[in-house]
Amino acid sequence: MDKRNLIDMANRIGDFFESMPDHEEALTGVAEHIRRSWEPRMRRALLSTLDEAPDKYGIALSDFTREAIVRYREKLTPAQASAA
């Protein structure tokens, strides 16, 4: 999974929602878009970047996008797959 690409995509989503006048609604919009549109593997990879060095991939989450992901991390975290 190319984390640079995931960070870039998340930032583009953040850029779109950041223009909304209601900050809280915009944060929710980022998180909901990622939750609904990204497969669990992509969300896990994005969330793991929060625990790593911010510039490790040569691109960092924007402050706004990071705020949305941190605030809604629990909702973005995929459920654990049960062993069959």
C-alpha cells in the first residue's frame, strides 16, 4: 500500500471539505467520506501513518485532515476480522 498516495488522497478530501463554513461539519465530512469510500486495508494504512514520523513519506497530512482523522479515528478504524 503506497502510503504517500493515501496521504495525498486524504489531503485532497480534506481540501474539499475544509472550504465548508461549518468547521465541525467539515471534519465530519472528511471522516465519513473516508469511512464510506475507502476499503478497510486503506483505512488501516492511513491510520498507521498517525503513529509514525509525520514526514516519513515525504508528504504529511494537512493540519485540517489530521484533525479530522484524529477526532474520528475510532469510527475510521475497521472492525477486526474474526478468524473462521
